Amino acid sequence: MAKKRIGILTGGGDVPGLNSVIKSVVYRGAETDCEVVGIRRGWEGLTHVNLSDPASKARYILPLNRENTRTIDRTGGTFLHSSRTNPTKMKKLPPVLQGQKFEAKESTKKGVTSMVYDVTSAVLKNIAALGLDYLIAIGGDDTLSYAAHLDKQGMKVIAVPKTMDNDVRNTEYCIGFSTAITRAMDAIDRQRTTVGSHERIGVFRVFGRDAGYTALYTAYVTGVRCCIPEYKVDLKRLIELLINDKQNNPSNYSLVILSEGAEWQGYTVKEYGDADAFGHRKKMSVAEDLSDEIKTTTGEETVVSDLTYDLRSGSPDFVDRMVAFTFAGMAMDALQEGKSGLMTAINEGRYAMVAIPDPKLGPRKVDIESMYNTERYRPRYDRKLGLPIFLTRP
């Protein structure tokens, strides 16, 4: 019987735990007579590769085995590297595809219209040329949206959710979230000494473009106020709360955590740079803007700290290692059972296989009523009896 060939890739931003998934898939593959092929640089590996060019093939295709993955789970990042490539909306054809005809259409994102190409036919040809029977795609909303698209084209795909924002639908947990919260908690606890020594207001910015889970859960475990994208706070009220916190603190300081996409009434986060393959532009620092408002309104000095990239760096904590290894095992179980079009997940605190989320639904959002106190700009700590460990209601 011919060996089954499994392709595996990581897309979007890196998070701790990706290498644990990759290694576990490779080791399980070795036990079940499967070959595992690493696709390097995410979906770019299937859009830019020229399989007739040895140099291009070496750049994008990496056969995986026990030897070259033996120690990768000990570090963070992704052994296979990553990119933000959307094969359905490519603004420019890569050299290997130039001169070929692909469906072209106009794409409009936030008022900006551009011509894009759908090169899925080339992706499917490369998958066929590589002899891949299955594909395991590890990523967040953007990466998994294309995984769902490939599934509809007939490719057998299993998705594994990862994002420190924890905002992928159909699951309560994504790889990278626990480590991000742990890192944020540690950073804030360390920086309390500086903020307190200078008797200032500490303003911390964390990732969270559309969903506020990272800010909310960090605030939950540090006892700090927070602002999230799902709710526009009243700026005057927020500043009053921070000043009151400071005055009532024996060390004369206060803290607030902001999601990168958090806004207050009458304010919109500024963006800059070109949009990526999924239409996202980088956001200016809402923390700096809040700092300016605090200084202008009260004369109080602030300390602004951007924790974003630090939270996704380094090795995974216990939870992310455990979930990563478990998700990998679930993915391989599903493939051995002939299943596809599914995503590994945790629902109601239990591991589950679910449908790959419909990309049209967008990211999963914080439920304001049950999770966020809109009067105090804090997480809600009440009514948790019977909830699963990550506190998400069904």
C-alpha cells in the first residue's frame, strides 16, 4: 500500500506552540506509515514555488522526519516560517505564474479598490504535483479561511487554530493564547515597580484587532482595567476611573490595558501602511493616543508600554504545549479515519472536531453582557459557576 503524503503549513503571525504541532504530526506520521511534507512560508509555499526549479523547491518544500524535527518543540516561532498570503486575492502574480491566466476581480476593503487574482488552480496543481493526499493548515482566521476554500475545491484539509487573539470561531481556545496571557501578566507585574516608583499611570497595549480576549483575560488575572474593541468606552469616565485608582492606591499609580483595536466614543484608531493580503493595515498605537489624552486632560504623567510582539515570542507554556500536542493527535486521528473539512477545537472545555469556520462570519467576539463590566471597564468576575475553564458561554 502506498504511503499517504501529508502536507503541513503555518500561516499568519507566529505563536508559541506551532512547532509542537509540527513535531507531533511528523512523529505520528512515522508510526502510521505516512510521509509528512513541510510547506514553507504558509500559503506562499503553494503559490510561489516552481517545482521544476531545485532552488525554488528547496526554498518552499521541506520533507520532514524525526531527525529534523526532534528538538523544534523546545522553541517558539514556526520551524516552517510563515507569511500573510491569500491565494484568492493576490495583487501581483509571482514570477512562476506570470503569463498564465487566472480569474481577476476587483476587491474593495475600507474604500480602497484593487485588482486581485485567484490562483487557486495553481495551488491545486502544486498540491497534485507534490502528491499530497491531505493538508494540515495551522493558522488564525485568515489562514483558515483559505483552508475552508480549499476544502470546497475537494482537497482533504484539517485545520488547527492558532492565534494569541483567541478569536477563531467554533473553538474556545487557540494555540498561543495561554502563553500570551502569561507573558502579559509577567510583564505588567514587573513594570508595576517602575510605574509605581514614578507614581504614574501605566498604559499597556496588547494585540487584538477585532476581539478583546487578550486584553480582557490579562486584565482578569492582573486586576487591571481594560478597553476592548467590542465596546467603546467613555473617555472622560475612563480617565476619572484611572485618576481615582491612582489616588486610592498607597503607591499612587494606576494601570490600564488596551487592545490594539480598542476605541473610545468619538475616536477611531488610525491605520498606516499598505494592506496585507487579507486587507488588514497596521494600527497606530491607541496607547499613545490615550496617553496624550490623559496628559492633556489631567496633567498626569504616563508610562506607555507596547507588549504586542513580546507576547508571541519564545517557547510555549504548559497549556499551549499540551493543547498543541493534543490538537496534532486529533488532526492525525481525523485523517486516518478519512475525515476532512474539520478543525480541531475545544468546546465547553472538551476537545472536539468541528467544521472549519465560515470566513464570512468574521472573528469570534467577546460577549459584553457576560464578560465585560461596562460601568467599571473591567472583566466580570461573577456568574462563573458551571462554565468551562476558559469561561466562554455556549
